[in-house]
Amino acid sequence: MPLPRPARALLAALLLAPALAAAAPRAARPPNLVLILTDNQGAWTLGCYGNPDIRTPHVDRLAGEGIRFTRALASNPVCSPTRATLLTGLLPSQHGVHSFLDPRFMMGPEAYNTLREFTSLGEILRDAGYACGLSGKWHLGANLTPSEGFDYWVTKPDGHTREFYDQDVIEDGKVRREAGYTTDLWTDRALRFIERNRARPFFLFLAYNGPYVLGGLMNNPPRNRHAAAYRGHPFQSFPVDAMHPWQHANKAFHNRQNAMERTAAEVSGVDDGVGEVLAGLERLGLGDDTLVVYTSDQGWMGGQNGMWGMGDHFRPIGAHELMMQVPLIFRHPGRIPAGQTSDLLVSNYDFLPTVLAHLGLGDRMPAAPRSPGRDFSAALTGGRPAWEPVVFYEMETTRAIRTDDWKYVARHPDGPHELYDMRRDPRERFNLFGQPGTESRRAELAARLDAFFLQHADPQYDIWRGGRSKAKRHTP
């Protein structure tokens, strides 16, 4: 005998209730965030940015499934300051970390968290209900102790990378030796974190210390799974040129085949990890619920203009475009249309307001100190935000302003200064500073540079005006 209509309705409601209960939290759940940060990687080393030599299929896929920024620049050329800027939205002359951090501030009795007085991305997301995990390089102080909102914490005791095998790591609050390939370790621990926190919103900071491509390891042949493929490869993307007269460090790597092979192998090693993370998200059904961002702490040069390395490897401190340009890719299926590129001129200090806005947390952007960062989240979804095409850069006594057409580099107090027409001379081969006819342009850019730092710099960290750095100084 059929059930009466009220009974049928009640039965249907009871049968649907578990499904609706399971679906409701998922529908209301905010997006996860996976921030993949590499160490010392120029955008030009990736296939999606035009590299013909180095195999990066997984990063290239990430770019193809989201948006790739072609003119993303770091505000400093070394790792600790740029990591602090990404997490806080502040300049070095605001957060005080002007250079890479001294080892004594990472481990031992003088160790301290250099971001402790600021509200950073991990703390914001923790307070919004996210599980927050770090796997990889920290290099912002007190490395032994989880901080800044992270409760999952696997990292390095220091910032420098001597090699990728048989290295010390910090896990479960203790230093231990990792015999294997540390690039693979960071990927493995990242996947563990995702698996453990799959049922709630999470923020994974996957901070590879590769490709790195600096220091003594560049004299060692690659050992990872890509080593054989690059052995003897004729690299087109590493220019062979006379050494630049300002080169101060890394002189042994110029025009060296082994250094090129090592770079390529480590870039591809990181790319493998990106592929595993993407596969893990898809396996767990989290791909559409997760914003994945791929970027680097700063750019890097591999022979262009006779230069190898970043700004601190030159005297005077360098501010070349390729020392500043970083890859920047966002993927969020269903939210960010695939196959996009953007030529907006953006900085790493714009990252925090942008990612918070995309996650629906724009109102949690810290109000003090006031970030110079701008929200370009409209560009992620195909819009065109109101945008002034200008970014600023600093390392200690070197500062720069980059506009659509020009770059001006000033060194306090006595130079040398630089001025480039970036439309006509994108490789920065011809310094126009002091040339007749450029006086008004130079004066305009110098005034804009000074006005920006007068507005934003904290006097205690404004080196141009007698302030200090939390890190060891490289220039007097």
C-alpha cells in the first residue's frame, strides 16, 4: 500500500538529510591556498616563460590552467626580505629585513622571529579557521619554533643551501639529517599536510629551497633524476658573454656547462614536486577548491649581460630587471579562467592584498603598518583593475623605480645611478643617466622614488635616513 503524501515527503527528507549535511559545509567552505615559493628562480628558466632548454611540464600546465603574469617583480633581490614582503605586504624599509638573515638569528640563544611585530598571512588565515603548514625554507628567524600561524612546521635550520642531499632539517621540533633529496622531502611533507587537513580549509606554504643555483653546489654535478638528460646539453638560454665588471661573487660559474646543467636539473626537480602536489589535490577531490600560486622569492641571472646571480652578488648592489622578475602564476579551476596572461606591472608587495581578496578575506588586510600593496584580484578572473604601472625596489642603499617605459636606479649617497629606456632597451645595455635630454625624466623619477619611500618607510628601518637593518649590512 502506498505511503500517504506527508509520509513520503518525510521519508524523502530523511533520506536526503545526510547528503545535504555533507554538501553544506563543502559549499560554505572557503578555498584552500597552496603557495609554492621557489628559491632564486628567474621567470626565464621556465618553459611557460619561453625557456627552450629546461623541462617544466607541470608548471607549464599550471600556467595553462590559470593566469600567468609576465611582469611580476620582487621588491628586493635576496630571500629573507622577499619572503617577509610576501607574507606581510610590507617593504624592507617597513619590516626591517633588508638582506638575508644571519644564522645566529635562526638557531641558538639569539634566535628570534623577525616578523613577530607584524600580522602575516599565516596568522590571518589561522584566525579565519585555516590549518596552516610550512614545508620547506623559512629563513625569517627562530627556525626551530613554529610561528606566524603555522602549526605544521618542517623546515631547514638555516637559509643557505650547501647541497640537496645529506642535509640537516627540522622536523617535530628537532634537527635531524635527511639523507635523501630535500626537494622530494618538502613535497612529501606537503602531501602529508594536505592529506591530514583535507576536511577543513588549509594554507600550505610549500617553500622549496631549490633551484637555488648559487654557491659551492654549482661546482657539483647534478644527482637527481634529470641529471642524465641535461648532461652535455647545448643550452641556448644561458648566454655566453664577457663577465660584467660589477660582478662580485659567483665568478666561477660564468659560461660553465656544469653550472647550466645543475641549474636545469634543480629547476626540473622542483617541477616534479609541483606535479605531485597537483596530482595529490586531484586525487583527494580538492583541485577545484584550491587556489595554487607559483612564484619565487626573487629573480636570478644566468649569464645575461655577463651577470650570474642576484643583486647582492654585485658591487654596487644590482637592480637589473632579471634580478627582479619572478614567475607568478595563479590557478583556481572554476574561479580563474584558464589560458590567461597579464602584462600588469605588479610587485610581491601586491600579493597579500590580492590573495586575501580572492579568498574573500579582503577585510582582514592589516591596516597598520599601511602596506603599499594593491589588490589586482580582478585580473585573476579576467577583469582589468584600475592600475598605475609602477613598482619600487630596494636593497639597503640601492633603490629603484620601474614604470611602463623607464627604470631609474639610485644609490645613496653618491651613486652610481642608472637610467634606462625600457621600451627601446629592455636588456638595460645603455645607461642614459647623465645623457643630454634626459634631465627632466630623471628628475621626475627621482622625485617619485623619494616620495614613495617618504610615505611608506618606517624611520627606524629607513637606511637612507640613518635607519637600521635586522640583517647584516652589505653596503656601508
